[in-house]
Amino acid sequence: MDPILNDIEARIIGCLIEKDRTTPDHYPLSLNALTNACNQKSNRDPVMDLDEQTVQRALDQLRPRGFVVTSVGSGSRVEKYRHLLPEKLDLLADQTAILCELMLRGPQTVGELRTRCQRLHEFRDIDDVADTLAMLAGLSQPMVQELPRLPGQKEPRWAQLLTGPVDLESLQQAAAAAGPARAAIVSENQRIDVLESRIDELTAELEDLKSEFTRFREQFE
């Protein structure tokens, strides 16, 4: 799939979708609020440091292409922005949530996506996430891709293709470079990241077990 967004545009669209779903009372977003959302240190990979001028230029490129629109609320002269990604690409709510998460945090496993997307859309279980990914990957112009498992990874990850083909060579080089470091003492941030990833996977598995137990119990009620 040819890229339809650059990295900054994808970050902007992802932030608008996230705030639309998680903080609807504060949506749409002003330029200042959107810039702060793009530069968040949590739930972002990579972390960016964008100024308002850079975000404004990207918005000016997105508007004529139909990805964002502006609005001014009653009693306010501040121009605010809202996304139109589902309308532009004919996406359902579950598909929009998956693409949002991948634009904000990069390649992720099915389990990670199930856990992290819950704030955006309620998936029944991991299979529900996998079905949505398969649907997006099976389009005439695929929007996601399953990546080959890299050294040190237990599960394959998925990436979005809205910003163009995935640079597999760079991912492989990064994984190979990280290999020797795993044998040494890693930084506190690296350890936390590994633990958070594992917790996400275990949380998703626990939710699946709870769902299965509920269905089993309902058979005898």
C-alpha cells in the first residue's frame, strides 16, 4: 500500500481518534491541546517533540485531503480539529481502534492490542482482535501487516501500513543490536517496558478466561 500519511500526520490522526474516544467532553482539540497530545510521553512510540508550527503545517495538509475538519464551539473563537478517518477510509469502530493504537504505539502483538484498545473499543476476546486484523490485512489495499517474528520475540507483531511499507530491515537490525544487551544489565526503563508488555499479555489472557468461565457457568443457570 502506498503511504497515505506521513509519520507526523499519523500521530495527529491517532491522537484525535484517541481523544475522541477517551475524553469526548474535551473533543475536538485545539492546536495547543493536539500538540500536547502528540508529544505525550506515555502511550506513544516513538516519543515526539513537535512544535505548534509543525502540527499546524500537517493539519493544513490533512484538511484538503479530507482527513480532518475544523470547528469553532459556541462562545469560543479558538479553532478546533476533529478527525474523519472512518469516513475517509470506510472503517468500522473496531478497525479504527486498531489503526489508532498502531499509529500511536507502533507494532504490537494481538494480546497487546486487545488490552490497549479496550479504552477505544471493547473487543470480546483475542480472537475478535485477530479477526479485525485479518479483515484489515485482507483488503485490496491492506492497511495492516503481520511482521515476521524477530529474535527475542515470543509472538509476531502487527504494524499499520497507512504510512507505507514496514522497514523490516531496520526492525531486524534493531532486534539484532539489542541481542547482546539482553545478556547484560538493562536499564530500569527497559525492564519496566518488558514487564508492562508481559502484564498486558497476561491481562488479556485473564479476560479471555473470565469470558470462557462466564459462558460455561451460563450453561447451568
